[in-house]
Amino acid sequence: MNTIIKHLDDYLTRTGRSSIDPVEANALLAKAGILRDSIDRPGKPLRDLLRKGQLPHAFQSGGKGSSWTIPHSSSRRGSSTNYPTPSQPIKKIVDAENQSKTSGTIDPVELKKQLEKARHKYKPDKIKYLLIAEAPPDSVERFFYYENVHQHDYLFLGVAQALYPNLKEKYLASRRPSDIKKSILEKLKSEEFYLLDLSELPLTLLNQSLESQLPNLVKKIKEIVDKQRTKIILIKATVYDTVFKRLLQEGFENVIDVRIPFPGQGGQIRFQNDFKKALELAGYF
């Protein structure tokens, strides 16, 4: 177990990331020959260890039944007293697109407004393809719709690779300039793509289960989509498992039945294959 923890800690330190999910982590461990992964259920061997409390610093931000987050072991985040509460101030991100931070506090409502403002800038008048992801990243400065993101923007890069591979390569080769990211976001808008998250807050700030976010998500979807026209694509297994049947029950006729993994380390190839399959079913190509 110490070998598993050390390998993941070293990866997080080396990449500068704050956390990793079990699917991505198990893929890294399997590649290193430390913990074999499951072909049918990626991440399951590591999740089994998490459920047994073998990684005490890992946690389920939405409570039992929600997704696991594995931070660096030095964080000791697994303790229930570490969950954010109204009496525990949350570090504020000021001008997140420039990644400058302060030790001030922020009301989660204000963070939601900040994220929604960035999202709304690229909202098309009519939505033909609605993408639904799990949540904004824990390092919120990496949010999909922020224009100045310099690392670990896995979801944005995955979507860009599938839709506009030449632009994506130019973006990376030029070291992620904001003007190229703006052009990609504008292209998504012009082709009537829009992204929502099941949780409006990063999972580390969510004090409820993912399932509890469903009513609000359904309400938002009803306000912005055409049930007959808009194709809905669910990104990440947890989102598919939580959302797919509920949207069918709510009368949305075009929810694409593809369980797409998140395009993190180790999941990019599967993401490309499954996301393109979903796009094909949605009539994009």
C-alpha cells in the first residue's frame, strides 16, 4: 500500500496537480506494474481499496456513493473534519484566468457566479449539442471556459482533439495562448456546442452527493434545450450512471447512449473513440 501511495504522490508532485480520480490513478499504477486494472471496469481494483480505507487521505466529496478524489497523502483530506462547512472558509481564486490567488474567503455562491459568467460568454443562441461533464476542476483556474489555462486542461483538450485537431495542435505548439483558446471556444459556440456540469461547484466544495444535483441540472437543461433537436452527450462514467435514465424519464429524446470516460491521463484514447462514436450518433460528422 505504501508503494501505491508513494507512486501517486510522486505523480501529483511531478505534474503539479491537486488530485486524481481512481480510473486515472489505477491506469498509472497498472502501467507501473503496481496494481492491475480491470478491463471491464477501469479503476475498480483501486476503488475496492478506497472503500476499505486503505488510502485514508482519499475522500468522497459528495458523501457515500459519490466519486472518489485522491489528493496528495500529505493533505490528510480523508478526515471528515476537513470537509468545507460554513465555518471553514474556502480559499478564494481571484481572476482565476490569470491564476492569481489570495488567502481571502469566498461564498460558494460567488464562485458559481464567476464560473457561470465565463460559461455564458460562449453560450450559443440555440444549442444543438449539449455536453454534460461532472464538475468544474478542483483547481478551478483550469475551468473549461476560462481563456487563460496553462496546464492540465484535460477535458478541453479532449474535446478540441475530437472536433478540431489542427487547432488543438496549434494551441499546444504555441504554449496555450489565450487567443487560440478563444478561437476554439468561439468555434464551439458557432457550431452550437455548450457544456454544463452536473455539479456547479468543484467536488471538493460539494457537501452533498452528485445525485442531489440532478434536479437543478434537469431544470437548467429544460430552460436551454429543445427536447427534439438538442443532442445530449454525457462525459464521464459517473455522469452517465447518474444522469442517463433520469433524462429519458424527463422526456429528453436525444440522450446519446454512450458511456464516455473522462480524458485524463490513461483515458485519452478511450475518450476519443467513445466521444467520436457519440458525435456520430448525434449526427455531427
